[in-house]
Amino acid sequence: MAARRRRRRLKKRTRRQLRGWGAVTALAAVVWVVGHWSTVWPTLVAVLAAAACGGAGWALLRAHRRAVGQDRAWRAREEARARELSMAEVDALSWQEFERYVAGLCRRDGCTKVVVSGKSGDLGADVVGYLADGRKLVVQCKKYAPHRSVSSQDMQKFVGTARPEHGADVALFVTTCRTFTKAALGLALRQDIVALHRDLLGAWVRGAHLETLIPLNGSGGGTKRRPSA
């Protein structure tokens, strides 16, 4: 107990000494500044001005970043709203009309010899054509409600026919629903299937070129080229 009391007294004495030395140092600094005021004040004014400019610049930068962020968020909301307005017309199509509509998008973007199956039992080839560079394009169209997801089973069926049965260089799975399941998208990535969900389809509908969409979902458009038949 005695040792503890000694330590407490020592700490209090040390704190008093530090406060005393701090006060002496502050007083000495004030005396020095007063004695050298004619030299000090220009530097002090410059430091204060620099600090004020820096603070104002930082405030402006933060305001600019906030404005840019708000503008980007607004543009993203407007683009999403515009896509949905366009997709509302697509949602009103029957599945046969949707296939023909996708074929029309392919033709718009320079695809040639585009053929629509328009029937069941087509082994996943709802639309077939050739890209401008000669690669064969095979498209599976799934007209699903927006809240649904493309399942792994759907993707497996397309994987099993797109290249083995139809010789696709670019295999495109396009749907009106918002998502592919994790398993379906993983399979698309591994098997080089281009997976176009609702948002990417909306961009395509609104004018994005098919060639720019091919790399966005899945691993791209394949490596082989086929001459136009």
C-alpha cells in the first residue's frame, strides 16, 4: 500500500511539473512572438491564409465529389427507368414474338442470314445467324417474368446443343428475367456462353450494339471463325 501511495504521489508530482514546464514554455513563446512581432506577423498571416485556402479548397472538392456522385446516381436511375420503359413493350410480347424481336435486333446490328425457329423442339436454337465477321451465332431466347431466374438446367440444355448440335461460334442466352442463378452463370462462364439478363437486354433494346454486349456476361464470343455459308 505504501509503495502504491508513493507511485501515486510521484505521478501527481510529474503531472504538476509537466504542466509547469508547459506554462513556462507557452509564456516564453508568447514573449518571443511579442518581441519579434514585426518578423512573425507576415509568416503568421501567410500560414493562416494558406490554411483558409486549403480549407476552402477541400470544401469545394468535397462538394464537387458529392455533386458528381449525385449526378452519376441520377443518371443510373434514369437509365434503369428508360430500360424498364423499353422492356415494358418487350414484356408484352408472346414468346414467338420475342424470338422474332431478338432476331430483328441481330439484323439491326449487322448479323446476316438470320433465321428464327419459332417452334418447340429446336434444340435450343431459337435464332441462328452470322455476325458481321463471319462467326456463327446461335441464340436461346427465354421469355420469363422479370422476377424469375434462369436455372442451371436451362443453361445445361443450351450448353449441350449450342456447339455440338449447331456449331455455334457465339452462343447467346438472352432472357427477360433479371438474373441467372449462380450455378447457371458459373456454367455459362466455364462453357463460353454469353448470358444476357434483363438489364443487358434492356441496353441492347435501347441501342447498344451486340458486339459490345458479348464480353459483358460470360467469357466472350468464342475464338473460332466460320465463313459465311
